[in-house]
Amino acid sequence: RKNTWWDNLKLLVERELLVWRRNNYVIRARLIQNLVMGIIAGSLFWQQHENPQSVAGILFQSMFFITMGATTKIPHQFDVRSILYKQQDAKFYPTWAYVVGRTLAFVPSSAMDSCMYGTIVYWFVGLAHNDGASIANYFIYLLLIMASAISTAALLGIFPAVVKNRTTCQALLSLSLVYFVLFSGFTVQLDTVPSYWIWAYWLNPIAWMFRGLMVNEYQSGKYDDFIEGTSTTEGEAILSLLGMVHNGKPFTTVWIWYAILLLVLITAVSIVVTTYFLTSFRHDSSTVQGGKVSENEEDLETYIDNDRVEIPVQKASLTFNNIRYTVKSPTANEPIELLKGVEGIIESGKMTALMGSSGAG
């Protein structure tokens, strides 16, 4: 039977997660990196929650650290692009299912990074969770940095679908990171950005995430005491001091949900754009496109048509039982069993393919 869209999506998500889980070396290295960097950053800003500049610095650093971890997967997409082209030609699955599945597979690794690194930093620094705030602010913080990583990876994932080689992609990634940092609202405050560059700030997804993190902290309820002689709370005054204002007023908590909504929209648009370019354009010259064949292939077809030879073939069926095959892992000193007690019957006159869960065969 023909696979449904759900079957295709489920299969591709499981394949991507299987590839991620098998790379034990990278997972362990990332866990150690999160632990070490979390302790370093958290101890550097130990209980600095009363210093607005320090809070802004650690919020931006934690968001950017998790986001950069997600972008390290972008160059790898060049390695699997030729495989995708072959599977497209064989009509294994629709391209959109591949892109969506790849994006959903980012969730476990981003959640692992966000929870481990973010938790250490949040409690070491002493960010908002009491005195009017709640534990919900902690979970919103984790949600924001995880959403930032997933959406940024989806957005930058457009590059491997558009550009020809890894070198060009690396250059575009560098330019993108400069743009993200420069117009984030941290390097240059929003209230000091020139009017002719303000559009770059509002189009920057990192700026929206950083704003959400700042609002989550200073509009949490912990800083709701009024400044003496004014109707301004401490949190509103800090946001105004750091340039977090819109139309002369500090940003409110609704901007947190605006940020999350924007990131969902960016992810969806990135998936559509990536799917379009992977479907409509190719950079692998070895792959046949649009039904075109080379002159050598045309000559071969002509030769076959003119001189057909019939070879007598004796039909036979093939059976196999308990087939096992083990190889040594290239990244860890442990064996990987590729075939685990495989058994089956191949009937004569039928084309049969033995496929693994990752799509290899």
C-alpha cells in the first residue's frame, strides 16, 4: 500500500533520531560541554540577579550558546544532500516530509542542551523564581532558548538547500551571526539604533528572543515594587534603562508570546522555503534531472534497442535465516550490529529490496 503523509513523517523522524542516538561520542561531548560551560558561566555570574547589566549579559549569552549549538548541524546537511536527491528520484517520500522530520529531530538535542545548560545558569545566577515571581518563569526561560535554537537551525537550514558548497555556506553563516549579534538589542540598545536600521532589528529573531527573556525576568512580579515618588515599577525602570521600550513604554509580558509566535512562523516559512529549493534546484551534477540523459546514455539505449539479446534465465527463489552482520563503530570502540537475525524469502520474478530503518539498503 502507499504510505500516508503520517507514515512518511513518522519514518523520517525516527530515522533522524536513530542517526542522532547512534552518535554516542557527539552526545557525550555535548553533555560535557553543557556541564562545563554552564558551571563556568553560572559561577562567573554567581547570584548577580541584582545587577541588570549582568542579567542582560547572561541571558544573551545563554540564548546564543544554545543557538550556536544547533547551527553546528548545518554543514552536515551537505553530506546527506546527494542521498536525498537519489531518494527523491526513487520517490521514497515527499521532500516536505524530509524537511519537517529533520526539523522535529532537532527538538531532543535542543531540549537536552537547554535543560542542562539553562538550568545550571538559571539557578546559579538566581534569576526570577520567588518574591512575586514563580517557577513558571524558569520554564518560560527554557522554552525561549530552546525555541530560539530550533527556529534558527530551521532558518539557517535554507543555506544548504540554496548554495552549492560548504565554503559558501560557512561564509553566509558567518554573515548571519554578525547580523544576529549586531541587531540583537544587546550589542546596540533598541533606543539607540538609527531609524534607517530599525527594520534590521525587528526582522532579527535573536532580538525577539532576547527581548522575551528580558521581559520574562523583569516583568515576572519580582520587580513590581514602585520607585518612590513615581508610578513606575523597578522592573519597568530597568527595562527602560536597557532600551527595552516601544513607543516610549517598557515592553510587557505579551511580547514573550509574540516572540514564541514569531519563531513558530519563522520555522514554518523556513520549512516551506527549504522544501521549495530542495525540490526545484540541485547542485549535484552526478544526478539526473528533469528526465535528461547524457549522450553516452542515449547511445547505450540505441545500442540496446538495435541489438537485443535474450539470455535464458532459470528462475529460482531464495530463502535466508538468522543473518547477522557486525562492524566496528568509527566514533567509539564498540561494535554495531547492522543485521540482527534477519530472515526472509525472495520469490522468483519479483524485485526485492532489503532496507534498514535509516533508509540504507
